[in-house]
Amino acid sequence: MTETEEIKTGLIQLVAGSDSQGMPVLEKLKVSYLETPSHYKLKRSPLFVRDLAAGDIFSCAQDNPANYKVIERSGNLSIRVFRKDDIDEVAEFLTPEVEKLDGSIDLKSDRALVYSLHVNNGFAEIERLFDSAMARYTNSVWYYGNVYDRNDGITPLNWWDEFINQV
């Protein structure tokens, strides 16, 4: 078996940030357990955990959910949409457009959506789509979940260089 062979699926928790008292906030993520201990393949892009997208393989010790490391990128971008108002109309607009680009909706809640789109769609095309949706639906914002360093939120990770136009 190779490291990427899936053994079973389940849920693990990773630290997504901290609350106002400095306590860790955990997010449950659906994963496939891989043959290599403490290695997982993410089934869907997370809402709050940064630096991961659907299909990524990462490692994390069960006793340290704040210290995870990406082992292999899937090439997917994680895109998070938030809205103060009901998000259904945003989802009705965005989801078919994302699916036309072979993307998927990974999560929908009352005020948030998470999409996965492959980086080969191009940043310009993806940003055009999400910017047009935000202009159309007030009180909405979108963010990349795995483009910037999770510690500073500014430094580009540049992992996409190995994927863009590599067909």
C-alpha cells in the first residue's frame, strides 16, 4: 500500500484559532485515514482551519491538533463565503457557477459557504466570479482559506506554482 491509500473515513479535530479568552477553537473535519500513522486526506475544505483544502494530505498527531503539516497539495483552493443575512440566495447563485468550473460546495450553514475549486481555473477567473457575487449580494464577503500563511494571513504560500498550467 502507498501512503495515499485510504483505510477508512472519520472525523478529526484541528485548531482553527482561539476564542476571546485565548482558548483553542476546534473544527471537526471529515478525513480519510491513510496507511501511514497520523496522515490524513481531507474530504472537504474546512470553514475555519487555514492552509487546507479538499484532497490535501496532511499529518497531525492526535494529541496536538494545533500542529498540522501539509504533506501533499491537491491543487484545490478553499474559498469561504460569509454573509450577515441568509446565505441561501448566494448559494443559489454561486453553486452552479462553481460547478461549471468543476468545483464543489463543501459546506453550507446559515451564514457561511465553503467551496473547493482547482487552482488551474486561474485566480483571475475565480476572483471575478466571487467578486461579482459579493457585489450582487450585500453584507457578503469571501476569502481564500489556503492561499496565505496561516500565522500572518498576508504572506502568499505559492504552493500553486507546481500546479498552474501543469496538465
